[in-house]
Amino acid sequence: GTVSMDSTRPVCKPFSCRVQSMETVPFGVSLLAGGIAGTAVDIILFPGDTIKTRLQAERGFWRSGGFRGVYSGLASAAAGSAPGAALFFCAYELLKTVCASHITPHQAPFVHMAAAGFGDIVACVVRVPVEVVKQRTQANLYKNSFQSLFHTIKAEGIRGLYRGYTATVAREIPFSLVQFPLWEILKRQWSTYQGSLITPVQGGLCGAVAGGISAAVTTPFDVVKTRIMLAKETSAVSKARLLPLLVEVGQREGMSSLFAGIIPRVVGLSIGGFLFLGAYELIKSLVMG
């Protein structure tokens, strides 16, 4: 969306100017803004992500490390954050740009959904190997990210780094289908209400609401994705399909198990939504003027 702190910009009345949320963003700006924002947020929120992973682990929170070593796996997350976030936003903005001149304002949410889904599929090429290495380190299966990476490749080959790819995409796409259209709608409504373009802080607040809601409704997918990634390579779970495993976990451990880690996930992704999307808007506004 358009973000500017310049009060001299013309005011957009509803649909009288190009819809704010369909502004096109240059490739380089998406790369820079997405990369910086993604890395900063992943590092800041890493301890909460570790606690969530351990709550979701099949062997339990305390056996997976409890509150000890909450920065285990940080190296892999830091290395993968910038490329993953940058890939997502480049793909997201690319599809928005391609569609911008062919749609009406009322069709914008559907474009945002398609763009977010496309962005997730592209970004998961980087996200999934990072997630596999990171979560195995977080759950104390290995001492550090390098040992996790080495053992995974040695035992399973490069394919092992992509275990859980389908489950991750199945988690990310519903998350983004809720988060990004909701974020764009909230920004547009706020802009219309105040009669001027929103600020990066306002964009971040919209991101916090959208992130928290999206996190809550997609937690069961996140639990199953974690189980698949943490399972031993010889186990049935490591080769399980998403929906059958979802049903199995719910039946065997109760529905509450599918929402394990929901509190740190919602809190983390609400804060993450504010920081990540707010920073993305701020960097865009600074670079684009």
C-alpha cells in the first residue's frame, strides 16, 4: 500500500484515486524492504518461536529443552530470513503489478490473495530448509544449526531439507490468504476514514491485527508441520500427509493438541505483523519518497 508522511500529497477519497493497496512497488524496493524487515523481526521474536516449537514437539516441552537455550537455531534463522522475506515480497508485488491495471477496486482483495499465495510458494524454496534446520536445533535434537544441517544432508540428502514442504505451504498459504487481504483492507479503510494516506505505524498496527487473527486460525497446520519436520527420518510421521496426520493427532491427543503453542504464536505474529509490515511500509516510504 502507499505510505507517505508527506501531508502535501493529494487526499484520496474512496476509489477517486488509484486504490492505495494496489500501488506498484519496484523490484529493488521489495527486495530491500522485505529483506531488512524479515531479518529484524525473526531475530527479535526468536525466543518466542523456540518456545512455540517446543510446545508443539511430540516429545513434549520440557524434554525438548523447556526455557533453556531459547536462541538455539538462531544462525539458520538469521541466514534465511532476508532471502525468504525478500523472495516473498518480490513475488507478491510482481503479481500485484501485473494485475493492477486490469482490475476494479472491488477485485483487489482477490488479487492480494493470489499474490500472497504465489509469494509463499516461491519463498518456501528458502523457508523450508531454514525451518527444518532451525526447528531441529530448537527442539534440542542437535547442538547447533551447523550440526543439524550436516546431519540432515548426511542422513536424508538435500531432499531431507525439504521435508514438510507441502505442509509448510499448506500452513503459509491459508495464513497469507487471511493476513494480506485483511491487512490491505484495514489500511484502505483507515486511509479512507482519516482522509489521508496512512503512516508506517498505522500500517504496522493493521499488520498486528491481521497477523494475530491469521496465526490463530492456522495453528493446527503449524502443529502438524512441526511434527513432520521433527520426526525421525525412519518414522511414519516423517512421510505422513498433512490432512491424515491432522486428523490422527486430533483423535489420538485431543483437539487441544492441534492448538499447542497458540499463545506464543498469536503474540509473536501480532508483534511480528506490526514490526514486519510496519518496517516494510517505512522502508518503502523512505526509498520511494
